[in-house]
Amino acid sequence: MFSVTITKVCLCNKKNKLAIRKRSRVPGVMVTQYVEELPPGSTTPDFIRKPIALTIQEGKLAFFKAVVSGYPVPDVSWARNKGDISNSTKYVSRFDEKNEQYILEIPNVDSDQADTYKCFAINPFGKAVCTAALNVIEVGFKKRAVGKRKEKQWNEGEIDPRFWEVLLSAPRKDYERICQEFGVTDFRWMLRKLNQKKKEREAEQSKYVEKIHSLKQIEVKTDGTAEFELDMKLKDPNSKILLFKDGEMLDYGDGTDEATKHNMQKFGETYLFSIRDVGPEDAGLYQVDVEEVNMFSTSLVLPDVELNTTLKDTKVIEGQDAVFECALSDPVPQITWCANDISVEHGEKYDIAVSEDKQVHKLAVKNCTKEDKGVYTAIAGLRSSQGTLDVEGKLLYFLSSVNCVYMHFKCIYTTGQTFGMIKNFFMFLEDQDHGVHFLNGLSDTAANVGESTELSCKLSSEDSNGLWYKDGKKLESKDGITIVKDGAHHKLIIHDCQERDAGKYKFEAEGHKSEAALNVKDPPKINADALSKFLEPVIVKAGENASFKLPFSGKEPIKIQWFKENEELLEGHGVRIEKSSTHSRLLLTKCQRKDTGEIKIKIKNEFATVEATSKLTVLDRPTPPQGPVEIVESSLSAIEFKWRPPKDNGGCPVTNYNLERQQLGRNTWTKIGDIPGQPTYRDTNIDRGRKYCYRIRAKNLEGFSEVLTTNDIAAGTLAFPGSPAPPKIVSAFKDCINLAWLSPSSTGGGSIIGYNVEKRKKGSNFWSQANPKDDPIRDKKYAVKDVIEGVEYEFRVSAINTCGPGEPSGPSECAIARDPKIKPKFTDKKMKSFMVVKAGNTVRVIFVLFYPQASPLPDITWLKNGVPVAKHVTITNFEKGSQLFIYTSELSDTGIYTVNVKNMVGQDTFTIEIRVNDDPKPPGPVELEQHVQGTVTLSWTPSPDEKRDNHLHYMVMKRDSVKQTWLTLVDCLFNNKFTVINILPGREYNFRVFAKNDIGLSEPSVSPVWGTTKKRGLWIILLTATLDFQAAPKFIVPLKLHAALPGYECYMSCAVTGNPTPHITWYHNNVSLNTNPNYYITNVCGVCSLLILRVGPKDMGEYKVVAESPLGHDECSTKLIVKGISSILILINIFWLMF
């Protein structure tokens, strides 16, 4: 189901309900919904495929096709803008059930039928409308070029004139791209030529405009429209402004009617041109002319590409750069980037980049601020992708400059304070509460008069309260206004919006505020009862007055327009329009039949537009019946003729036809009387040999039409049909010759009821009838089957009417009864090109080898590997095929078999590979080797069948002592060695190797068992009578190298063992530290630690710890490096740049 977008609400429904107008995803289709909410399972009509515009030669068959959707199934009808399609002989409407298509056929199309045709799909819940143009090319002349722009002619090898048209209106930055598109490489010559042409163009433009500037090239917007604009000041405001596309003039509207494709809007000296619902057909060169002088040219290029990757939502900190990227399916040199629906260009704020292959496009937003937040769009052809950018403010605890950090550090260092205070300072900043702030602020809101609306925001704290203001005045909950606090969410609800509620609203909380504007709209509204009365059709008689009145309400100023059949009505010529602030009235005086149609009122103010539609029907007498009169029968006993109904029935059905008759030679007319409403009459009261003339009038409830007078019709005379043209030979075979012919130009006294066909042998004067004598041929073709193969025949045809057969035609061209010469051809697409057969079985190959009508019958030859097949191979040829049969196949029958079919016209071949094989023999013994721990390599002797069978391969399987199931390790192995991985110790492995071919598997070759099974044993513990735990001191974890900053702590540790517990002594540059109070020394369970409370330059050097006991001693040492103040500054810069 196609989704649609609501464009506006209109009062144009005949069921007294507001209609919702929608736009379909299919360009050019407008959908109107009759109900506010659709019932479950029901949908409005829509077009899956709409009719396409046609350009066709006069006299050909034209047709429009449409595929619709909707439930209930919509009714489909057709119409045209200028005329009706009720004539069933000119317009045929039908439904193709197989393809589910609605078709309008126009046989033998005429130049008068060139028009715009509409297709309507209607069901109880809405309707869908689309249009398609029919252009007719008159025979012998070119297509009418009304409104066609004069194009400059250019020869091959010259520069396309469109190059200069586009270049003259393009900015300088696009010169290189345009030159690449048109293949221009000499830029110096181009610039000289361009300056010359600019002077010529400015001289021409100065005739009609005083100045022209601000030319903006065409680009596709995010809403699917394309726009371009220019600023110009006309010397004569009445000068005609023309719009062309590829040289064809386009009609454009003023932008108020959403059904108009092309529009122009004027704002002061700015002219804005727009194209709605852009599709592939809209690509081309657009030009704006004033009178006959070109002012602006721009090219709309819509590459057929897809978006391989879409834009992703991006979140950055204020001051950082944000990057959006998308990838295309095909190279495109340039795409359109938009920020909040406004196109952007490469510059100081935005950096647009394209990859070398033109498929990856990037947009970088530099130095992001909160104003850069919003939706960013990439548009490539008719495809687009969107991503959002969110910009967050910097953290409050970021220091303003590196110098502040440097001064703080320097101060602490010179005063000798501990650097641990710096750490505490940063922790203090991180723990600070930065106050309440807005997570979501207020947004501008619009509401209609009488509706309810709300303004809302969200704070970072649920405990904070705030105040609401309107235009600086404090607001409180009262009648019509409700203030709501829901946790961190704060809302202001206005229940019944009036114009006085419009203004600027503000919410303040703890020094922070957020503002937004409320715009109260008062669009036009129509009372439902008044609308119901207005929608009733107005029916009047010709000459009477018709009146339409509709009351409404809404904010002034209000613009009121009346339309009849989508053409605006103006005062004068029988039209009176009354307008006020509360109602409008349309009076049509002395209505004529041509005034019948749709009456529509459009009421518009600055907020919205509403429409209401009614219908005017003017009753009048019908128009005369349509000729020419067709004579069905003119015999000795009766005259029968028919005519066509009136083109216009006057607004009510034709009930009867009134006929009068006059005999030729008399002055009086005899009244026949009224006959029922069928346009045919049979007159049996006639005299043989007389001629009669008839007058026919149509009658409805309003009266009689003007008369239709027939030509003289003769009764009772024998008028035989004329002779047809000689018949044409359609095709000839040995047992049948097919003929076709045209009707004679003269049918005589009645219609043609059949034809007779005669034949004769070449050189003979005797003609014999080919068809049965009492069975004339109804169609204008016939298959003559009474022929002798190889004999040459001539044929002629005579037409038969009610008076009898006419003169025969001239003889046809000679035709020989024989089959046409046709090259043999393989037609069976399911024929196999490969076959596998087990040795000893029967081989049977049957082919339908050549085209059934191959003539003469071809010769069939079978070859095996390029030589004739062996004698034990039986070949059987039949009428349209051949069979190869081998009763008992052998291995030697394997090969490439080729069948060749050939006759005098040509030949064809087909090849099939037949492979005769047997079950493979198993491979030789399997050997196991281990070169890498955890793997085992299997190798085996090849199968004896490997030399003669290139399809033979091997399959290896494994089973271990734990799972006890066989697992396939590899298949389709074409060598004799394979390495198995993941071999675990303690398990036994068995391997099997199979030989495999097109027939099946061989018997397996089994490998020896690999590995051993882990066996559980008894643990034997030997106990001694006494144990000695004494040991000399030994360092098991030595000291590590340390580097510390001045003023920071330094912690050293190591681990020592020994029994008895050793005595520990720390040394700094060979000076004992055990009694120094500046060091904190501990020894807990063999872990020896040293803590330097404040590192200074004097603490640099070697540190050593010595462990001593009666059994011996051990020692370990390390070095401490103290870094200078320059290292601190480097770290501070790195810290700052991280943010």
C-alpha cells in the first residue's frame, strides 16, 4: 500500500463531510479522503501505476493503462478536458482481468482527440485522480510545435549551444564542472568566448530589463520540489515572462493551486520558479525568457542512483566539528546538502568533500554552536537521507586557559606546598553542582482559534519550581489556563485559544529561562448545515438564473474566488458575485446548456484555504442526432438504417426519436411518429424502385432537437458490391496456402455478408471455387487446403451482399504449394549437457532436435570425440528428432557426443558429455605421522581409478574414543594427504578414507589407532618422620624502577622469604633509612614497603633493601627518577587538549 501525505483539508465532499486531500507517493496523483477516520481494513483509492503520456501518429491505436488499489475495490472511469468520451466507437474502456489493468483504447486516433485525459478511481471512502496527455502527430506533417522555443542548430563536432546557455547563467565556481559535462577542455578559449557572449546577452537583455542579478541555480528541496530564482527589474511590467523546458513552453501557476505542476511567485523584484513532485521526467534544461530574450538558464540533473549508506545522527560538544557522510551506488560529481531545509555551500562554516571515485560525499560543520543544531539532509537525484545534529555546551569546570593552570602549579611549587593539593583541587571542581538547567526548552507553537494547545519544557532537576510569563506578565492557573508540574516536566495548557492568547511566553527557573512564541490562527470555517445545503446540485432550465450562497467565518482579510470547471469566474457576462466578511453569493443569469458543470468556491486567508464544491445542471433540448446515417439493408422488401445518438442529451435522457419520410419527387413529408430510444429504424412500407429521404429528431422532457436529414435511399434495386483488391499471399505450405484481402470500396445496396474465393493453376483459364458454395467466408482471410504439393496457383476474391456476389478481384500473385525453407534449430531448452551412467546400464538419449517446421528435413549426424560413433551404439532418427541408444554401456563409452542437424538452409549442433563409470576402488593403506604437536597427518596410496577418472576425489572421516561417532573432516579432496588438527592427548583416534566419484563411495581404508587412553592410577604419598623448614633469605619479588613528580608520593615494595624471619634494612645511596622520619617503612608477612611522603630532587638515586638472618643474606635494588617542572607543563597541555 502506498503511503500518502496530507496536504490540506478541503470542503469538497458530496457527502457533507470535510474532505482530506492527500498526495500519493506516485507523482502526479491526488487522493481525496471522504471520511475523517477510515474503518479497519478499508483504504482510499490510489494508483499503483498511473497512465503515461503518449505521442502517436494519426490513424494509429492509442491506449492508456492504469493499475489501482483500495478497499472496497474502486470504480474506475475516464474523462478528457475538452470534450466527452461517451462515443463507444471512438473510445473503448475495458478491464484486463489477467493483468488487473484498466484500459482506455482510442482506435484510429484523430488529431481532434489530442487532449489531457483524466482517470478517476472512486470508492465510498475517497477518490484518486491523475492525468495523462495525448499528443497526435498529423500524417504528412511534423508535430505541431505550439509554444516551442527556437533552438539553435548545431553540427557534429561543434559545441552544443546548451553549453553556452547554462554557462552564461552559472556562477564561476561551476565552470569546471559544466566544461567536464560538455567535454570542453580549452578553458582559455572558453573564457574569451564567454566574455564575448556575455556582452551580447547583456545588450539583448537591456531591451526589456533594467537590471538582473542574484541568479540561483535549480536544486531539489527536502519536500520533493525543485526551485530556482532570479532578481530582475522589468522596464515594462506587462512584458510576458515565458518558461521553457528543453525548448517546450510550459504553463505555470501562481503557487496557490497545489495541483499545478509548475509555478512562479513574485516577491518584489524576485521571481521564484518551482516544480512540484519532481520525477525523472522533470530532468532537463529550464529557461526563463522575457518576450523573446533569454534571461536565465539552468539545468536540472537527476542521476539514477541509490544511497548505499544513510546519514547518521551526530552529537558533538560546542566548538568541535561534526561530519556527515553518505555513499552512493554510482559516481555523482555533486549532491545537494541542506541544513534545516536550507541548502548550504562550501565555505568558512561548511566543508563539502567528495571522494576520488565520486561515490562518497561528506559535509563537515566547523566549530559547531548551538545554532547549528537541527536536521541535515543529503539529496542525490530523487533520493535523500536525513540525520540530526545535537550540540552540547562545554562543561563549566573547564579552565579558561592553560596559563591559569601553569600559574597555579608554579605558585604551589615555589611555596613548597604538596602537589597532592592539586589533585584535591580538580576533584573539588568535579564534585561541584552546576545548578539547574534546561534539558528541553520551549518551542514555537501554532494553534487554531477554539482549539487546545500546550507549551512544555524539561529541567535537569525534579525538585525545581519555576514561573510562567506572557509578554512579561506573570501567569497563574485560572479559567482557560492550567499550569502543570510533572516531575522535571513543566506544562502550560491553554484550553480555548483566542487571538488574545497569541504572544511570547517565558518560563524561568533558578536564573535560567526559555522563551517561545504562540501563534493563534483563525482559518476560514464553514457551518456543517450550510455546507450540506450548498453541496446539493442546482438544476435549472435553459434561460433561468442559478444562485449559489455559502456563509463562513474566519479572520479578515479573506480572499474569495468562484470557479466553474476549474476556471475562475469574474464579474460580467451573466456573472454576479457578492462578497462580505460572513458570506458570498454567486448569481449566474440566463444560464445556457454549456454552463453545466462543477461550481467551486475557494475561501482563503493568511492561515488556510477551504473549498466547497457543488454542481450546476442546465436542462435543455438535445442536440441533433449524429450522422452519417449507415444503411444496414436496402432490399426489395425493406429499408433499414441507423444513426448515432445526440452528442448532448440536454441533461436528461433521450426518450424517443421522431421520424418523417419523403418520397423523392414529392413535396410532402409523411409523419412516421415516435419510436423508442434506440437509434435504428426498419421501414417495410416501401415501393420497389422508389427513393426515400428521412428526417430524424431526438426528444427528451424539454422538447425536440433540430433535424438530421438522410441522403436518398433507394429501395428494391439490385446494387452489387464492387470488386476487392487482389488477395495477398500470407504464407504457403505443401498442404495449405493462406490468403488475406481488404473489403471493396463500394458495398452496393447493403452491407457485405461474405466472400467467395476461387483458384486456378498457373496457365489455366478455369477458375474453381475454393470455399463451399453455400458457405460464404465471413472473415477477410482464408486458408485454401485443396492444393497439390509443388503446383503453382493463382487466386481471386468476390464480395457478396444482400443482392448477391459482385465482380471478382484481379488474380493474386502466384504461390507454390510447398513448405518454406527453414533452418533446423534446437528448441528444447531442457536438454541435458551432462549424463552419468553406471557401467553395464543402458544409455538412452532422446532429443527433439530441430524446429518443427524445418524444411527440407535435415540430415542428422552423431559424433563421439569428433569421430563417428562405434558400431554397438544404435542411432535412430525420427521425423522431428533423434535417439542414441547403448544397450550395455562400458567404461570406453565415456566421451563428448555431438549431434549435427543440417539441411540446405543451415545447420545447428548440440553437445552432451556421457560419463560411464563404476563404483570406485578404495585407496591404499593409510599412514599416520605427527610433525606438529596437536596435529596428525594422514597419507595414503591413490585409488587405482584415479588415473582414468578426473572426477574422483577423497573423503576423510574421524572418530575418537570419547564421542564414538564418525565425523566427516573433509570432502572433495583431490590429493593424497590431509592434516587433522585439534588432536587432544589422552584420546584414541580412528580415521577412514573413502574414494568417491560420480557413482558413489568406495569401501573405506582404515588407519591404525592414534594416541593412548588416559588411565587412572593410585597416588603414592611418602611420609618422612621429620621436616626442616629453615631457609636462607631470598627475594621472590624484586623492586621495580620508579619515576615520580616533585611533591607527589612514591611507594616501593618487594617480597622476601626465609626462616627464621630475616631482618630488613633500607638504604638510599648506601645510607640507612630505618631511622629517618621522612620515610614510612613496613614489613608485613614478607612484604617490605617504603613510602616517600613528598618526593623532592634530593630523593633521586639508588634504593637498596637488605635481608639478613643466621642462615645468610640477600639484597635487591632499584632507582628513583624525579621529573622536573617542564614535564608538568606538558601533561597540563595534554589534559587541556583532551577537552
